[in-house]
Amino acid sequence: MNRRPTFLAALTLTAAAALTLSACGSDDSSQGKDNDKIAGADTGAGNASPSASVQQAAGRPEIKLPSDLTMTFEGGKTDDAVKDAVLADNAERMRSVNAAIAGTDPKAEALNFYNTGRALEAAAVWVDKFKKADLGITGTIRYYDRTVTLDGSKAASVVFCADESKGYAKDLKTNKPKVTTPSDEDFILYNTRLEKTSDGVWQTTRIVSTAGAKQCLK
């Protein structure tokens, strides 16, 4: 898989670079265990999370994002209840990573809830990179062309694109975004695997990302 070198450089050098979440959860070289933990509903558009009553019934943690970060998810309804549930939890997974980075989920409760195995380990590493660089995230990120393939009753894959051209790293000391010129590298193709828990939660177990994927350039 491809990782975004420009943003990884920003994490190391704190130079201006576009926000890149492609490396979060890119686990093709990661080793993890399903029980690893990080220390410490319809998702159609915007920052809306499933209703409080739905979350409470399922034991789902509430995910809050900062007011300066917007995440939109297209194609949340397929006329198949199982696929819709997979897409909903896929969206919550992406939101959980950003909430951990932004600091609105300091204990990473949602991150641990929607991720497991290699995906959790890789996400933990990515979140830690932001923290060590004293960076947050801001702007708008759009997820689209989301396709679900079921593998029996307890496993599924979701392939989707992300437009991160309007999402940026934010210097937490100055509270200013590190705005950069958009490029093809801001369009990311994600390929994820999810498995259903005994509580009915579709957890992401693996995620691979490719920056500049041609099918996402639109």
C-alpha cells in the first residue's frame, strides 16, 4: 500500500502539509492482537452520530468531533439492512479515529470500540504521531463511492474513497491549519475488512489505503 510521505514529513518536521488519514489503520505490515487497547444509525452527512438512545441501547460510545472538523459520508442506504449496518459502523470507525486525533475522545473509547486487531494497532500508531507532533485536524473530509461486499453473516469488506483536499493538520500551539495546495494525493482509496461481534457491532479488523487512486479522482 502507499502511505502519504508529505504528511508523514509534516508529523516529523511540523512543516505545512495536507491532512492525510490514509496511514491511519493501514495495517499491511502491522502485527496486533484483537484484545489490544489504546491507553488512556445512519451517518449520512456532517458530524451527526447515531442518536443517544440507539447508542445507549447498543452500548456504543458517543463520538463528538470539534466544530471545525466536518466529515460527510455518502451512500449510507442500500436497501439492505445488513449492508446499511456495515456502512454505519464503517463511518463510525473513521469518525472515531479523528475524534482521538482531535482530542474530543481523549481515552480513545470509540477507537477501541470500532477497531480491533491490526486496524486498532495501526490506528493507535497514527494517533500517537499526531500527539507527538502536537497536531490536530481541521477542515472537511468527504467519503464517497462506498461499496459493501458481505462474506457470510459475520464478515464484510467496504471499499470507499476519501477526498481529503480540504482537510488539514492543525498546529495545536497556534490553533492554525497547515493549509497546502490540493493534489491527486489527497484522494484516497480505502479497502477495509469488518467482522461482526456478538453484540452486533461491525468492527474494522484491517484497513489498507492508497493515495492518488485513479478511481477516486473525481
